[in-house]
Amino acid sequence: MYINNEDFEKWMQKLSKKLSEIGQDLKSLINTKEVFDPDEKLLDNQDLAFLLKVSYRTLQRYRSSKKLPFFMIGHKTYYRVNDVRSFVREHMDFQTYQEFDKEHPTDDKDKEPE
């Protein structure tokens, strides 16, 4: 296959532009600490399935039944730790809640009662 110089330069410009866009996306993901509140941590499907010891399909069932709040960025599903904590408290057994709380402690415990 032969590519002339003009086509090659156009192709390289497109590639450079796409790489710049990807770089911007990566910068925004790296700076999520500045986007979300400090106590608003995120978990993805893999993290949550591992923590709750359930399959991805089970998580999908929880989402479909609207028991577990979620949001998507691109094609990736994320959960807020506070939403997951509420879900676990309401729908899981006490031991699962204790394990989750151990992994993701609330900052409320550090605060003194008013």
C-alpha cells in the first residue's frame, strides 16, 4: 500500500488531534479529586463486585431494579460510596455492611457530636 505525502500528513494531523483529545480526557480523570467532594469517593463495577462478593450480573440486577444508584461516564458504570453504603445498609446482611464500612469508613465517625 502506497500513501503519498499529502495523505500521510493529513493522517498524522488527525492522529495528533485524537491523541490530544485523549490526553485532555486523561487529565480530567486524574483531577477527579478536584471535581468531587473529598467524602464522595467512586467505585466502578469491578471494585464493587469485589467488595460485595457478587457478580457483575447481580450488580446489573440491582441497577435495573433501581435499588442501587449509579451513573455512567462513557460506557463505564460508577457508584458513589455514600450511595453504596446506603444500599448495603438497607439490602445486605449486617456482616456485609461491616466489611464494606471497614473498607470505606465514613468521615462522620471522626467528627465529635455537637
